[in-house]
Amino acid sequence: MTDVRIGPALVVPVDAPPFTGYVEVTGGAISHLGEAPTAAAAAETVGATGRIVVPGFVNTHCHTSQQLGRGLGDDVDLLTWLHERIWPYELALTEADAELSALVCAIEQIRNGTTLIADPGGRHVDGMARGIAAAGIRALLGRSSMDSGDGRPKGDRESTAEVLAAQDDLAARWHGNGRLRFSYTLRTIFNCSDDLITATVERARALGSVVQMHVAEIPEENAHTVATRGATTVRHLARLGALGPDLLAVHAVWLDDDEIELLASSGCPVSHNAASNYKILGSPRIADMLDAGVLVGLGTDGAPSNNRMSMIDEMWLAAIAQKGLRRDPTVLPAAAVLRMATLDGARALGMAGLVGSLALGKRADLVLLDPFTANFATAADPVSALVTALKSENVESVMCDGEWLMRDRRLTRIDEGAVLAEAAARAAAVRRRAGMT
Amino acid sequence: MTDVRIGPALVVPVDAPPFTGYVEVTGGAISHLGEAPTAAAAAETVGATGRIVVPGFVNTHCHTSQQLGRGLGDDVDLLTWLHERIWPYELALTEADAELSALVCAIEQIRNGTTLIADPGGRHVDGMARGIAAAGIRALLGRSSMDSGDGRPKGDRESTAEVLAAQDDLAARWHGNGRLRFSYTLRTIFNCSDDLITATVERARALGSVVQMHVAEIPEENAHTVATRGATTVRHLARLGALGPDLLAVHAVWLDDDEIELLASSGCPVSHNAASNYKILGSPRIADMLDAGVLVGLGTDGAPSNNRMSMIDEMWLAAIAQKGLRRDPTVLPAAAVLRMATLDGARALGMAGLVGSLALGKRADLVLLDPFTANFATAADPVSALVTALKSENVESVMCDGEWLMRDRRLTRIDEGAVLAEAAARAAAVRRRAGMT
């Protein structure tokens, strides 16, 4: 007995060649892939002629708690953005706000075909976890972790031991809870001691999870790390033994050749957040990283950094911008970018055994795309067009863990209109409390 | 008697402050703008609570005849793109193909809120004109004009006199025909003699229209112009007396400070095509041009150069990319980008007296946006979000010249499904005839 039979459709497994045929799902896992269906009866049959089936996108950096802050960071410099907008916003956020913020963020992820996010965390992780769980997507949770350094907002100061204990507590509660996993985090090296870095990496390894850390975001960060610890951030992390496949280096905008080589040789993955980078931080050398063999996933960052929280837009932007920066239209070809947005993202999060491609036995996280729109219907190569021409309106149905979260553009679990209305009102209330009106 | 009363909505006129109120349309023109409606009876009343009304976007560079070639230019270098993809495609295109190509391009423009395009032209202008006219949008037509130079495809070689006569003929037929106007064009300086340039500018001025010309696309173009005429393209055009408000410099990617100053001082407008530029040509200095006082509009270019033919995506990309290039998040602020995509675009095409903003007496080209989606509903500032967060799914209804071309996401004139199906089949047939399968 098959639970769901989808096809015939153009199936793009990502780790195998595209084919026209069927995907079958049983017990939440992919039970069959092939040009012909199995002979088993199916509880649900999804006729998908002309549709495209892809793995759910993997968003390797998604601040769900910032979703109610969309627009707070428009057209301002980085310090204004952080000190006058993001920190006041975060401090004004209640646990209930964080839950709603995560829920409405997850809705946007679903509408853009994303089924797995890595959330680097805010202050109310339990709320965030509940919001994400309500939407049904898969997530690697985190807690924003800082134990030192100047500039931390009042009310957000903890010792190294407190930071670690709070994370241990969250790991016990959420790691392996439904579709959620826990990831230890380090906010930035400005606000993390060497003791915290070392202990965090140890704990993540013991848990079998990864560490999320913002790395080399601005030139001033490297200057600070050189001044306080004698080397740039990436070099210092390497000396601490922190660089490796279980540390996700988020952003990695300001790197020299040797630092790129350090990432490559240590197997340390990068989360590239194109829109957020160009908007606020600078232009990372992603094409050079790929040439050097660095594993790169894609991410949206948070709503005030990237007002479009869409992996589909990130694919388009990442490819186009790197072509321009290198003045070489052949870098970041579509197949590589699609892989970055799916399988490589899952590898970067240590979850490629579970999801990231359409493969027998993996969990059934997949997206049905309707290419029959003015932006896509005439495309010469539908697989290439997944990166170059796809838009969120092509996302028709989304499945996570074998469960439909969206069918024919309707969310199955959520009264979307009611949630959006409440979120708009709550976002305005948070802005008022934070003094940003 | 008012024909259409829209409101109450958030009205963003672009050349005046946003307000909550009404837009009224009579005889195809904007007859009232205000917080309260007029007392006149209205033939049609559009309740628009919570909606946003903006001027229709102005796409200053839109190759409608390339629409069936979407995807032909993915991930290849410029010479492969031009010689092995675009020219064979264009030569394989029949007049009927060009008409369908223009129609399906116009559909995508409508779905993205664009009501005026400047089409730099292909080989079958009559077909293109019929396709655009069928969709109902406003357009500045052109004919791809070349009288000299190497590399022109066979079947596309004409003398200077032939090129001019063909354009005179088209101007007589289409300039002022319904919502269409005619614009003399020059493809690039590689393929245009000085005689053609001078005569073209003269004729455009006599017609009261503008010239569209691709300018400074690649460094090799400047090198070629220096070698053959003794100065870079912009300098040479200035010497010929061709630079001015009636020449639209398309792309303008490779300019030095003096050339930017020449554009500014002559009043020569630029059409910035962000996606196409970064994908194929390089990174133009748009922030520097704006600082120098150059008038800049936005454009999509053609489907093989920018697989998303959307002014909404161009706004987002233009702003983000220039912030990254200058490493300054304050350049290209949202209000300026919105103006580039509307009023400044209309000024660049010499049509700001007619359209480009919501102003009393201008033709009623406008868009109703539904912001009640996950990507927009929580935005702190809805006007800023028009650039930073807007997506095509927010485009609900589109009016051109007082006529609804789309109402509640349904095209009023066109059986969209039938057109898309035919276009997909026809695009495949063109690729086969051009030997690109």
C-alpha cells in the first residue's frame, strides 16, 4: 500500500538525472521513484501532468523571530540597523510575539517551497519552536548566544555557563521533537568568548548536530578579531579547532584566499544569504568559494535584512549577482544553484541523510510546481528555469515528512488570512513598544 | 459622471505624497485624486480597502520579440549568447511568431504591473505591434536597426537608406496608433554608421519621439569605438550631437566619470536593466549616475537576458545590488527606486506628460496591489515595501488608458491558458527551426 502517488510529472531529484514519471510516498518517506508507478494501491493519487516535482528547498539561515520586523531595516547603515532597529525590536518581542513571528515566517517559507530552515535563534526559542511546529515545516532551532563583548542590549547579558545551560535545556526539549532538531549557536565573535566557542562546538558534536555562527560579516569584525585575538575570525576559529563540517559559517562575506582555503580544507560549510549580504554587508566571493571546493548552501536571513524571505528569489539573485561580480556568465550555473538550494543546504546542516534530494528512503519533503505561467511556460529548459525563471506563484503544493502543508495553493493546517491579520496588528504593536513609529 | 471610482485605498501617486483616499477615472484619464470621493455618480465603483494604488510600471527596455527565447541564454558567455543563440533565434522567428511573442510578453508585463514598455525592436515590427495592441498595454515600438559592421546575421543586411526608410514607414503606420508610439532605434555602435546615427536622431526629433540605443554594453565596445572612431561610445555620440534627452542610452554599463558627467550634462537618460546587466554584461555604476544627476529608468531587457521579465523584480534587484556594489545600504532608497520604475521611466521615454504618475489629467495607467500576503502584510512601511517586499502575486488588477486589462488576477481581454499553451509549442518549434534542441 502506497500513501501518495504523484505523477506523471517531471521529477528533478537533484542527486540523479531528471525524468518523467512518478514519486511515491509511504510512511512519510519516499518509497518509489521511477518512470512507471508501482503496482500497489495508493491511498491518494495526485495527477500531476505538466507539473515539476523538486525536493523542498533548504533555507540555511532564517531568523523566524525577526519576521514581524519586516521593513525596519530599509535603507539604513549597519549600525543603525543593529542598534536602533533590530535590538530594540528583539527586546520588545514577547514569547507570544515570537511564536506568531515564527508561524508567519513558516507560512512564507511554505509558499516559497521551503520545507527545512535553520533558525539561528532569538530570545524566545520555545515560542519559536511552537510557531514552526504549528506550520509543520522541518527546522534546526537555535538560541541567539552571547556571553561577552560590548554593545549587547540590556536584558540580554548572560555568563558563559548560563548561555550553555540554556542551550542544553533547549536541546533536551526540542532535539528530535517531531520535525524539529536543535543546533547550538554563536551570534558573532564580537559577543562570544573563546571558552563559549570551544564549549559550544564540543556540545554540538556530542549532540550530533551543528553550530550556527555569523562569520566575517564586515571588515570591522576581522579587524576586531585581529585586535583582540591576533588573527581574523576564520583563522582564529581554525586555531580553536572550531572550523569543520559541524560549524555553519553564515555570511562569510569578507574572506581572503587563504581563509577560503581554510574553509575548503576543513570541510566547513557556508550559508550564503545573497539579498541580505548585498543589502547590508557587502559582496561575498561565492564563485571563488565554489571553485575552491567550499560547500555552500543558500539562506534568506531575516525579514529586516531581506524583505523577501524566499529561497526562489535567493537562487535567482545568487546566480545573477555572482555572474556580474566575476563578469562571467558561466559561474554558478543553474544546476549548481539548484543543488545549493536543496542538497548542499541539507549537507551544510548535517541533514543530507534525511532530506535535500528525492531519493529512496529519505523523508518526503517535496514541492509540486505549476510551470504553466507567463514567466515559465515557454522556457527552453525547465530544469535551468527552476533557477532562472521560477517564481513563488509557481509553487502549487508542498509536502513535508509525507504531509501536505499546502495543496493547490491553500495551506492545509492554517487559516492564513486570520494569521496574517493578527501578524500585521502584532507587528505594529511591537514597533510601538520599541518606540519605532 | 465618473467612469471608475477606486477607493478608499492607500494611493501612492509617486510625484506627490501618499494618502488614503480615492482615484477616479473618466474618459480614460485621471479625473480626481483625494481623501474624499467626488459627489458624481460612478459607472463602476471599486471597493479597495486595504489595497494600494500605484502608477503602472514603465519598462524602459523590453525585447518583446525575444519572449519565445526564454532560457536560450542561460549560463553562456556573451558571444555564444549573441551568435549561437539570439541571432539564430531571431532569424527563425516568423511574423506570426513575433506577434505571439509580443502578446505573451505583454501578458507577463501585465501580471507584473507594467503598463508601458519601450521595445527596442526586432525584425517583424508589424507583428510585434499587433501582439502588444491585442494585450492592450502602452508601448514605444522600435525596429532593430543596423546598416554596417561585421557579424550581422545573413538576411539582416540593409543599407543606411533602407534602414531609415523602413523606420519612416513604421512610424507612419504606428506612431499614435491607439496606445502605440514609434521610436527610432540604433542597435549598437558596432552595427551603426555615423550617418545612420545622425539621421536617426534627426528623424526622432522631427517625430517628437526618442531614439533607443544600446550603449557601452561591454568594454570591447568602447575599445572598438576608440579604434574605429577615435573615442569611446558615449564621447563619440556626444561629438555627433546625438546625446540628449531624446536618446535613451540602454545599459550604459562601462562608463568612466567623464562619461557619466556627459550623460548628466546633456540630459541623456539611461535605461538600467539590472538582471540582464549582472547576468551578461557587468555591473553598471547606477548609484554614481544618480549622484551625478543622470536620469535613470529601469527595464527588464529580453527573456533570454533576464528570465524574469518583471519590473517588480528589477526594483528589488537594482536596489540590493547597488547597495552591495557601493557597500552602502543607503544608496538607491526605496522612494527613488519606485520613481525610477514609474515617473523617471516615463520621463526617459519622453512620455511623462502622459503617464508615469497618478496626476490629474494624465492617462489612467494604474495598478491595484493586494498587500495581504505573507511577504507584505507585516511590512513597517508599505511605500518602502513596494520596492523591498512586493512580488508579482500582489498585483491584483491593472488598468491602462482607463481600461481594466486585469481584474482580480484575471486577464480581461485574453484567454491566458490558450495563449500560454500555444506560446510553449511555438517556442519549441522556433528552437527546432533554429537548430537549438
